[in-house]
Amino acid sequence: MPRRGWMLVVVAAALTGVAVAVVMHPVAHASPDPAVLARRIALGKQLFNDPSLSADGTVRCASCHIPERSYADRRPVAIGVHGHTGTRNTPSLLNVAAGSESSFFWDGRRTALEQAVLDPLTNPVEMGLHDHAQLLQRITRNPAYRAAFAQAFPDRSDSLTPSEVGTTLAAYVRSLKQPDSPFDRYQRGDRAALNPRAQLGLALFQGKAGCAECHRLDGASSALTDHAYHRSGVGLDGITANLPALTEGVIARSLQGSAIGDRVATHVDEAQLGRFNVTLDPADIGLFRTPSLRGVSRTAPYMHDGSVPTLDEAIDREVYYRSLQAGYPLNLSVEERQDLKAFLEAL
Ligand code: HEC
Ligand code: HEC
């Protein structure tokens, strides 16, 4: 970016109160040489697994993004420091930054992974640290971390910044890729990789059932999402009566940046407003980001609030709701739903 561009960013950041530390370190995000990147990934992995970065010393990223569970947790909603429960289902982190993905969380409130990975550390019901100053203090009191950060950012002269912590955690999260699935092998031309049932399911998914309109199969990485926001009907029942007061409250606070994350994790009703929390546009009430369906058979329970326990029920719900939206019944037989399931299991 030309010099004048940076000036504008810094001035804009100062005016809007965006964390200046993050924008003033463009170097940290430039792609480093492979040896440095490897050091950042290794350091990010250590931080990801370190419970001392939480308020009560018991919660680490991997407490909720559990490696053996596709980096999700099989709970309806997350449980963090002091046993506090959140309001949303923990998504898998596999392929989270694949392809053109540039929005994070169920409501897309973050557009940079480097920022998204810092939010849980200070979220009151996740890791519960007071602020970034406390985070930096916890990290720098450990001499091994000080040395590792110096090696991961060899050109820097000043002391540790939140932006560097974000860069290492993001480097690690980016490295979490789902292993080749039967569907990947099928896409590359191995027709036998999908069993006949799953092949019928694929045809339904793209055809009559209309799933691929949102869970898209095109593009190099077939991320199975359109990166857009849609209504699902999940969770709206509980808040419709109280909607005017609820939305007025959110608008009055006109939430900014990471504060959105702290509020939605601690206010069940506001969490159900979805994308509205980010845009404050009434048309966005109850809209959620289309989740990738990669590895979906291993990440029950489902939907943003974890309210749907099994894959069969998730399929039934989607068929029902998408029929309502289309204005005509999708008419999928029990057999056909099983075909869809076989396809989802091959992802
Ligand atoms: C207490 C459980 C918990 C802990 C601890 C936790 N997360 Fe999460 N994570 C969640 C939940 C729940 C969401 C979804 C929140 C939402 O969308 O509002 C999430 C979302 C994310 C996302 C966005 C994924 C997507 O698909 O958009 C990333 C990235 C992420 N977490 C990384 C981390 C990192 C890095 C850490 C440690 C610094 C961490 N998480 C700690 C529960 C947790
Ligand atoms: C109009 C867009 C759209 C269409 C069409 C659509 N989905 Fe979805 N799907 C979504 C959104 C958005 C969510 C998340 C909703 C929420 O959490 O409230 C979702 C969630 C899901 C989930 C849960 C995933 C998880 O990780 O929690 C499954 C499974 C699913 N859809 C399968 C299907 C199937 C099968 C079809 C075809 C019958 C389909 N979807 C059609 C947008 C769509």
C-alpha cells in the first residue's frame, strides 16, 4: 500500500477506535519465508494448547476446538472459564481459512483471521482474560515464549504486540486442513470413491434438493458454502415476541468490533439475531453464515445454537425449511434423505 494509503488507515483507525496495534504492523501479515512461517505455526500451536492464557488457568483453545473431534467439541454450546456456557455451537476449524473465506464466526463479525483468533482470549465465557495487556503479560512472563517470539519475528525491534500473537495463532489455524475425503477423490476423477448411494445423494444435493445453491460445490476447494448469510428459522421462535425491545437495545449500543462477540456469547436472545448484530439492518435478523459441510458427519450437534442433535434431524430440518422458503415442498422420500446423508458422510 502506498504511504498515503497507510496514513489514511492509521487516521481512520484512530478516529474509529479500531485497535491501532493491529493495523500498524502490516509486516507481520506479509507472507514470511518458509522457515519463519514454520516457527510461527509451531508457536501458534503451543499457544493454542496453553491453558495459562485463560482467566482460571483451565481453558485453552483446544478445550473447545478438540483435535480428535475435528476441532469442534460435540457440545450444543461451548463451555469456557469457570464453567460458563456460551450461546453458540463451536465450529470445526478444519479448512476454516480455505479458498476465499474472509468472514469468521456464525455472524461473520470478523473479516480477518488474525483478529478472529484473538477474540476468544478476552471473551468472558471463553478464556476470560481482562484485555490484551493481560494476555501479553501472561505470554512474556514465560522465557521460552519470549525466545520463540523473537525467532518467529526476527526483524522486529519493539516488544510483543497483540498483532504478533494473532499472526502466530492464525498461522497455526490456517495449517489445520481436513485430510482428503472420498468426495475430494471423486472430484479428481476417481468415480469409485463415492459409493452408489452417495452418488445419488450428490445428484439430489445439486439438483432437486437445491442444497448446493448455498452449500456450493463449485470453486477450487469446494468449501460447501457461498460465504453468504441466510435465514434458517432455527432459534427464532424464542425471540419473536420480544423482538422490538431486543433490536432497539442492540442498535442503541451500536456495537463495534470484538464487543459484538462478548455480547452474543453472554446474551442468548441477542445471539439469535445473527447477522443483525453486525449490520444493524432489520433485514438481517436471524441470518447466519452458511456453514461449510466439510467433515459434517463428525461435528454433531448442528446449527448455530447446537439445537439439532443428529445429522438426520439436520437434513430433515433443512429440507423442511428450504421447502418453506421455496414456497413448494421439496418432496424428498426417506430413501432420498438417506442418499443425501450418505453424500454428506463422504465430505
Ligand atoms: C469455550 C470454548 C471456546 C474456546 C476456548 C475457543 N473457542 Fe473458538 N469458537 C468457539 C465458538 C462457540 C465459536 C463460534 C462463536 C460465534 O460464531 O459466535 C468459535 C469460533 C472460532 C473461530 C471462527 C470459526 C469460523 O468458522 O468462523 C475461530 C477461528 C476460533 N474460534 C479460534 C479459536 C482460537 C484460536 C482459540 C484460542 C485462542 C479459541 N477459538 C478458543 C468456542 C471456543
Ligand atoms: C438458502 C441457503 C441454504 C440452502 C438452500 C441449504 N442450506 Fe443448509 N444451511 C444454511 C445455513 C445458513 C445454515 C446454518 C443455519 C443456522 O445455524 O441457523 C445451514 C446449516 C446446515 C447444516 C448444519 C451444519 C452445521 O455444521 O451445523 C446442514 C447439515 C445443512 N445445512 C444441510 C443442508 C442440506 C442437506 C440442504 C439441502 C436439502 C441444505 N442444507 C440447504 C443454508 C442453506
